[in-house]
Amino acid sequence: MDERAKLVLQALTIRLLLAPFFFHVWDINAVQEALNKFINGINIYSYVSNLSSHLSEVTGLQIHYEGFAYLPHVLYILSPFYVLYKSLGFDPSPIQGVTTPFYMLTLHLEPSIFAFLLTIKLPIILADAGVVLALYSYSDKKLAKLYAFDPYVIFITAIWGAFDALVGLSLLYSLIMLRKNKHFIAGLSYGLSLMKFYSAFAFIPLFMESLKKGSRNALSFIIGLLTSQIPTLYFLIISPNAFLNSTLFFHGSRVGEGLTPLNVLSSVQDLNFSTMASLLSSLVAITAWVFITQKTVRGEFPVENGVVLSIIAGLFMGKIVHEQYLLGIYPLMLLNNRDVAKRLSRIILAFAAVDTGLIYFTTPIVKILSGPVWDWMLSIYRTTLWRTTILGYFLSVTRLLLMFVLGTVFFLSVVEVITSKVFSKNICLGDVKR
């Protein structure tokens, strides 16, 4: 076995051993819910939109149900694995009781959860392996090893179960195809990365790179991009309002949270104030993105740097930054500046550790095999008594303070990346095999 195959096998083994035993409850349940509806012919966007309308009617507030809020590509990727899982006789919905923000009180897991997590995470884990292969083949085997064993990557893919590795592979492959002058495939691959909306910030750098090779190549890139969006156009045509409400309008109306100083808004009861603060943050992000994009168009950055800086400016200076988002550009960040990439990922891991709870590391082993332990944890979760004590109040305030500090440190690190131009101006993938 050659060194490359051995590295990929090691990366796969680590992730496959962890995959069945950990998951992010809300996110994985949203995927389970979407897949179940999708393969049964139910329009998932109409389903989510109807739930949002119900919530608005009940609460009197313009709020959205946080269900499936992505382009449909990931459903087409995961569906064959879900069908395989069901064909083996496993429970189609091993996660039950996740219906309200208080779902941990009613959460129930069937024993099939182990097989479900392993099966559903498999294409995401394979995407990680694809990144390792691409880095090894087209760049530096040291970077491939770094990605293969990086704690942040393993956490997001194998433990959390987020599908941002699919975005990372698609963006990386799109750049490789541009370097090989395969512009249609580059556009097609980039279009797949749009399954998470934040990769939209990278459109101009990628398109301009294609345009440099001639208008015909730029047209091929656009045709590839449009071809990739046939599933999106289908849902947009059959249910335009539901599709837009469940995706763009949902993300546009969300209040700031996550790895940003705006995470303090979670303790603010004034929804109007939170909405205004989130809007201002979005304006800052868009301004920074426009600034970086202009420099990219002028040719001040190679395309790799332009893609990374554009997404950093447009996303990581915005109102919502969740831990998994960095993985979408992490391979490119490693190519640009591995020290900066590692520093940002360590901040994210620290934030996840502070913000963690049952939602992050729900382990089926504890839930199914250690019923008394789980019941004890839920008994603590159910009561607010501990929060009224001095110790409970101190822990709660300390947690919020640490989240704010880490969010601020992350934001300042992002500002430093942009203002100091720490990325190398060498073309990282210039030696791609043609």
C-alpha cells in the first residue's frame, strides 16, 4: 500500500470509529426529517414553510422554523445512503421527540441510531477523504496529513455530522479544475458548493479567474454553474414562496449568534434591538466583502486568496458564524496560510467546548445503554432550580462571558486576516497536473 492510500485509510478509520457514537441533535434530526420527507415525495420546503407559518400564528412573531434551509443538492447526495439504511430494515426515524426548543425533555433514540449515524455520515466522511486525496495529489502531502488528522475537521465531520466537508471538497475541486482549464466542470463543482449559501461569496473571484482565460471559458463556467442548479430551479418553480421562505428569507431574518460578539444577543429580550444589531453586522460584512471583491477583480489576489478572503469577509464578519462554517474553506486556508487556519480552528474548538451541552455531544451509548445516567442528566436539564443558586448564576454568566470573549477574539482574528493580508500571494495550485 502506497503512502497516499495509507493516509486516506487512516483518515477514514478515525472518522468511521467516531461517527456512530456522537451527533448534533438538532442538525442531524433536520437531515433525517428532510430525507424522510424527500424520499416519500413530500416537498421539504413547503413542509418547513408551513411549520414556520404555524409558529408565527402561535407566537404572533415573525419567526422561522429552523429545519432544512439549504439548496436541495445535499438531499440528492444523502438519499441513496438513507435508502440503503432503510432497505436493511432499520427504523426510518431513529431520532424522535425533536419538535420544539425543549426537545431534550422528550428526546428518544431507537437502537437503529448507530447504523443511521454511520450511514448518513458516510458521504461526508468520504468528502473528507476526497480533500485528503486532492491535497496530497495537487499540493503538499504534509497539508494532506494535517487535514487528515486535524481535530477541528474530525470534530465537525465525524462528531457533529455537519456536511460542510462536501462544500470544502467542491470549492477545492472547482479551483483545481480551473487550473486544468476544465471550466465547465469547475462551474459544476462550484455550483454544488452552493448547498451551503456562504460559498456564494466566492462567485466573483472564480468567475473572474475563468474570464481571464477567455469569454468562451467564462461561458463554460456559467453553463456548468447553471447545470448544477437544475434541482434548485425545479423547487423554485413548483413552490417559489415556500422555497424562498425556507432558505433566503430564513437566513436573512435570523438574529446574530454563534462565533461573533453578537452572541450576547441571546440574553437580550428585545427582539427589535437584536434584529437591528444583526442588520448592522450584515452591512459591515457586505461592505468588507465588496472591498475584498474589488481588490480581487483588480488582480491584487490570486484566485485562491480571493475565494478565501471573500468568504471570510462576507461570512465571518457577519451576524451568524457557526462552528462548522470554517470547514467549507478550511482546505483553501491551509493552502494559503496553515498557521492562520489552525489558529481560527482552535478558537472554534474552544468556543464549542464552552457552548457545549447535550445538543453537541448526544451519545447514543449513554442514551440507550445508560438510562439512569441519561435520566439524571435530564432531571438537571428539566429544573431551573440550579440556575437560581449563586453557583448556577455564576456558571451561567461565566459561560456567556467566555462565549462573548471567544466570539470577539475570533472576529478580531478575521479582521487581522483581512487587514494584514497575511496570505501568501503565490499561486497555491499553480503546479496542478494538467
